[in-house]
Amino acid sequence: MEDGIFFNQSKYIKEMLKKFGLEDSKPMKTPMSSDDKLTKDEECESVDSTKYRGMIGSLLYITASRLDIMFSVCLCARFQEAPKTSHLEAVKRIFRYIKGTTHLGLWYPKGTGIETVIYADSDHAGDYVDRKSTSGICTFVGCCLTSWFSKKQTALAISTTDAEYVSARKACQQALWMKQALIDYDVRLDDVPIMCDNKGAIDLSKNPVQHSRTKHIEIRHHFLRDNVQKVHVSIEKVPFVDNVADILTKPLKRESFNYLRLGLGMIEHIP
């Protein structure tokens, strides 16, 4: 478009809804209820795993432009080995949500700067199967979202500070990669701010003030503190209601979900 680039996958979404017989389903306002607690659900009836995996694969393809469903899809993808009816209902809800938001996509306006900022968040013990935390990272260059991911942490965090610190460490890796990538375009950034909403994690990144409570954190996570001291990155506080990475860590209520979705630069454009 004249004033920027709008990126969405509405054509593929319509084809996918038709493929799985959900083109006439009732739209939903959010991809997952904030009250949903998906588990292995051994008592529920099993469903066709081939169809379930096909639905998950199609949804994962859409996350190239629809990070608003990233957490929900990744959560449902954890049950592909033995899907139950409860898992299938959760996946169908995601389809019903994207049916009502077919023309939603990412907006990249012209004339934005190259100031880079990264948002990091985690949901402590959010997985109801093994109680591991989920990390969410969003990277912005100017006001444009350039990369994101939602991933379950490999180690069990025993406190919120632990979980948030691990997420900030992953954000630091992303910041260093982004700085290196921009050098190829003759753009050299100073320190990249990492926005975090946990004061304990911020304090720990600057000084081991809580060493007695966090000495069990693996050495590899402390390279965040090393890069803060070298001024490669900086850790800054952001109010939890404005931390857009929160949308990648857990199901949210409708008001919070819509607010953060807009903060990510996602708009609806009907050609």
C-alpha cells in the first residue's frame, strides 16, 4: 500500500476453514478461554490424531502473520501424540476465532526508525502437565514487529523471578542477534532495551542481590548479567498491563487480549 505494507493470510484461512468443515462455525472473540486448563485428560475420549495434527500444522502456518494465536496453537500442539475431545474442542475454538478475524494482520508503516526494543515475559508454572513456565518474546524495530516466539522453558522454575529471568536471557540472545544482523545493513545499535515487568529479574540482571535465592540458576542464564554490564543490552521496567509479550504466555481475558493485540501492531484491513 502507499503508506506501508499490510501482511495477512486471509485467503489461506478461508481455504483452511473449508478444508476442515468449519466455514459455518460461530466466531469467537478470543482464541482460548482464560479459564481453560488443558491437561492430558486421560478420561476423555480419543480423537483422530491424523486430523488433529493436520489442524495444528495448518494453524502453525498461520502464525507467520497471526501471533495472537501463537500461544494457543503451541499449547494445543503439545497433545498431538494422544489428542482427546477436550483438545479438539480447544483447537476448534482457535478456528472459530480466526474465522471472525480473517482480515486481521500485521501493519508495517513507512518511515519508521530503527530503534530496537524487545519485550520479554513469562507465565510461571503455566503448564498444567509438568508445571513448567512459558516464555514469550517480541522484537520491535521502530514500531514494526519483526520477530516473536512462545516456548515452554526446558527447566522447572521455582519462582516467578526465575521464570522471568530465563525469559529475559532469551530476549538478550535475540537482542545480540538483531544487533549483529543490522550491522550487515550498516546500522550499528548501542544497547538494546529489554522490557520486563518483574523487578526481581531486573535487579538480578544488574547485581546478584538475591544470590541466596537464585544460585541454582544455571550459569548459562547469567550471561544476561554479563551483557548488561558490558552495555550490550539494558533491562527496563514496563507495567505488566503494557507488556505485549504477555499475549504469548497465557490465555487472556477479552479486554486485555484486544489491548495487547493492538499494541503488537495488528490491525484489520478489508480490501
